[in-house]
Amino acid sequence: MPLNAKIALVLDLVARAGRKPYHELTPQAARASYEKSASVLEIPAVPMHSVEDLDVPMRDGVAIRARLYLPVEPQWTEPLPALVYFHGGGFTVGSVNTHDALCRTFAHEAGCAVFSVDYRLAPEHKFPTAVEDAFDAYAWLHQHAAQFAIDPARLAVGGDSAGGTLATVCAVLARDAGIAPVLQMLIYPGTGSHQQTESHRRFAEGYLLDAPTVQWFFNHYVRDVSDRDDWRFSPLEGTRGAPDFHGVAPAWIAVAEFDPLIDEGVAYAEKLRAAGNAVTLVRYEGMIHEFFKLGAFVEDAGRAHRQAAQALREAFDAAR
């Protein structure tokens, strides 16, 4: 399929803006740039019944922020299901603020609470801090769900890009802890170790997420090259400590046709299926990485939002 016409226009506007790519910036400057631009083409923020920032304790004694979205007034007799969400940004940029509108959309469309996790970023916090923060936040919500009128038996995990990596790793860790989610919702997830697939070569330049930026993200995140062999960095290819993937939560995986990560997303879907897991793989033709956050300009992003929300609704209903 050809590149979507609206996506082509977005890429042209980005090129004309002449901004420095992230890999030419410091992490701090890249974060500021992403915070400023992340919401430019997003749909308007959907009103919520309540939005609350919480301090969530981690295993090392530090508290991180998580933002809880409740689309309706809580009813303790009818607790809400919840999506625990991890934002994208290469483990280096992004925050609960950059993904605020998207989380509100999921809460509204799926009729669930959303618990958006502000995990700690690299390079100040190297691998596996983000992984540990993700699982600790999920486990904390599971333990304290009743406090917020949330049903601990109906939790899902989700995330985009690096957040998708965290979500699928969290799904495995949660299975092992006996608190498995009902769904892992993975939006163009990163799952590979060394970015050597055909799609990484084909879309290395000119499609928003370029090859130097991918390596810039990961070089900030890993402690040394051996971390790329850890399954928590690369659930697709990592061999160090690799678990059995049988019996993890059903997966809904979205991939974009013109995304360097598409091949590893498809391969991860196949890996989960080979382990006996239920997987729905949706390929969005003509789309690029990050297209879920272009909903104000790209109509297909809205369709993708609705399909992701429908997958959540179906998983929550099946777990009643």
C-alpha cells in the first residue's frame, strides 16, 4: 500500500520544520522537545470524571508518579476494569503528560480506568529500572485496586513502542507472580535486540523514527551491549534469563506498515502464537510509527483507537 496521504503530509511538515533529530540533542533537550510537540496532532483531551496523580512506591524505596483516569464516578459495587499503560519514547523521552490524551481516549472508549505509569527514564536510570518500575506499578495497583473501586481480576497492560516492550515483559512477570492481566495491548512494540530486520533497513530514514535515533535511545538505556541479550530488553530475541512464554495473557498487537519496528512486532506475534497463546495482529496500512498520536489529522488513528478499545472491552467482558 502507498503511504497514507495525510501521513505523507505530516512527514513533509516535519522535514520542513528543520528541527534537530533527537540523536543530535541531549536527553534533557530531547525530552523538552517531545513534551512540546507530542500533543500537536492529537485529538482533544476527553473529559474524565477524575484524574489523579499518585505516588507509587518502587522496590528501591523511591516513589514514582502514576496518573489514574476514571471515566465515570467509582462504584464499589461495580468496580471498573483498568488498563495499566506505559508510554513510548525509547525509554529516554516521554511521560504521563505526553500520553495524556491517548490515555483519556482509551478510558472513554473502553469504559475502563487507566493507570498511566511515569517510569524512570534513561540515561539517569539504566536498564532494567524501567522494567522493574513497570511491574512494581502493576503489582501495586493489583494490591490496592479496591481502594479505587477497580477490579483486580480485570487488569490489562498496554503501551506503545518502548511502552509496548514494558507491557509484554510485565505480562510475563505478572503471570509468574500469579496476577496475570487479561490482555496485553501492544502498539508497535519494540521487541528485538539489534535492529537488523528488513523493515529496519527499509525504513531507516524518512519515516519519523529513524535508525540513528533508535540506537541513540537504546545506547542511553542499556548499561552495556550485553543487556541487549536480556529477554527483558528483547522479548523476541533475548536469551539471557529467557522464560517460557506459554500461558501469558492474550495479546492484541498493532503494527504500522511504514514502521522500522513492524518486522519485530510481527515476529513477536508469531512467537506468542507458537507458545500457544491467543494473538490478534492488526496491520495498519500506510501508517508510520507514532500514528496513534496523530488522531486530530489522520482519520485512521481514530479507527485504531476504537479497535484497541474494543479489544480491551472484549477482554474485560470475558473476565467478568
